[in-house]
Amino acid sequence: MIDKFISLAHGNGGRLMRELIDEVFARHLDNPGLDTRVDAARIDMPRDDVDLLVTTDGFTVQPLEYPGGNIGSLAIHGTVNDLAVAGATPAVLTVNAFIEEGLAIETLERLVATMGATAREAGVAIAAGDTKVVRRGEGGGVYFATTGFGTRPAHVELGIDRIEPGDVLLVSGPVGDHGIAVMLAREQFGLHGSLASDEASVLPLTSTLLDLDGLRFMRDPTRGGVATVACELAHVSGFGLRLIETAIPVRDEVRSVCAMLGYDPYYLACEGRVVAVVAPDDAEEALALWRKLPTGASAQIIGTVAGTEPRVVLETLIGGERYLEELEDDPLPRIC
């Protein structure tokens, strides 16, 4: 039986570290591909008709738990989603844990249990991992770093370089839920609420569009939100974008908090949404495909690629226009 709290000895490579790995991580993340006794795991290489994709990410959210998820599920969803929007089917993940001395084992086990359940639900195996313990005060309880591998059909090509004038932008659901849910969980500014994060795997959303010849690009709008994705599209493609404010879905709870605190919902993080760019002839079909899915029921067409000046113009509720600029500050630190 391991202790109730993390100590520096849990990271020293000895008995306590072995017990921590066996009784918390290996127990909850167990799958046929995970072997905690080896330094490198074997991965079957894909066939010639598919490409192997890899992504890596880190997760430092505060608080560690919030309505709709926690840092354990977020680490899985964030990694899976980065592969999914690239057109890949996620297969194998690795997880590194940086644990702060003094963290309750009960809390860690709850986070790792959620991580394991989320991985199984997403159909991915955790094949390898590592743990490190840092001194009290040198971390935020626990940080996770992940690497994910997936396969993509060789014929699928997605990228900003494929975007053309006249293309259409879609978003799969309401934006800003994750950012506001995390902020409310901190109970700052005297605000409380039950809004849940939109955190989820986006693989059902991305996979349903892969057969569309006009699919150009997909991205999950995490840090910086939909506005930051749009700014990147404009900057890299060299084309202008026009977004329609009345078309961008935002929940009333998110609008209310943003109005009180001066946040812009279009810059707030999502963790279960997709922004897609498709050819105009495929826009309505893409929208219909998404709306058949539970996570895409509120999908909307939100704008177009238009103009030669690489800027993002938002057509406002009152019929005016304003520029959406690249984000300079992080309005909600540690939201992912």
C-alpha cells in the first residue's frame, strides 16, 4: 500500500516509485501494449497505404478538476484531437507525469483513472510513460506531457496551403465553453456556475469529413480559440477571412461571463470543437454530416475566405465590422 501523499522518494527510482507506477499508473492505464518493465515499447509499423503521424503536447491546467473533465482526461483528448484534425486515427500514446511533492495519492489516482477510461473510450492504447516528482512549490500538483501516434490514409491531404478564395469556414459547436468552465471552477471574481467544458474526442467529427474532396483544413481551436485559428489561416494563406458574428454559436452562460469580465468569447479555448475549411460546393454537405452527430448538432457555417489582405474581419451583431487581431495576452492561464 502506497502512502497518502506524494513524497520526493516517489521519484527516486526505488521501491516507492515502483509501487506508485504499479499501483496507480499501470493499474488504471493497463492494456496489452503497456509494459512498465521495459524502456522502449514495440509499435507495429503501418501499411504502405497509410501515413504515420505523431504529435506531442503538455498539460498544466488549474484547477486540476473542473466540470466536464480534469487534467487526466484533457491530456488524452488534447492529444487525440491533434491527430484527428490532421486526418489521422489515433492509435498509441505515451504519458509523462511530473508530480508535485504533497499531492494526495487519492487525487492522483482519480486523475489517472479518468485518463485510462478516456483512453479506452477514444480507442487508444497508452504504450509507455515516465514519472518524475518535483519539490513542493515547484509544480501545480501534477503536469502531464504526452506523445501520440496515429495513421492517416495516404490519399488524405490537409493544410493551409490548400485553402482558396471562396472557401467556407465551419465550427462544430458552441465556442468558449472550456475556457469559461475552467475559470468558473477557480471561483474567482465571486462567480460560480455549472457550465461544463466541451472537452471530448473530435474523431467522430473529423473522420466523417475525410471523404469530401473539398475538405481543405481542420483545426481544434484550443488556446486562443476560434479567433486565433482564423488569424493563423489569414497569416499563412495570405487571404482575408470574413466571419459572421451572428453565425458563431456561443452559449448564453459564456456570453454573460464574458460581458461581466470583459473577455471575448472568440478567443476562449475549446477542447471538443473543430474548425474546418471546405470548398463552397461541399459546405452544406459538411454541415449536414456534422449535424447528424451528437457533438455536431449545433454546427454552423461561420464565414468565408475572401479578399487579398490577410486580415480577419468580423461582421458584428449590429451590422458593423471589426478586426480580430492575433492574441497578445493569455486571458485565462493554464486552461490546457
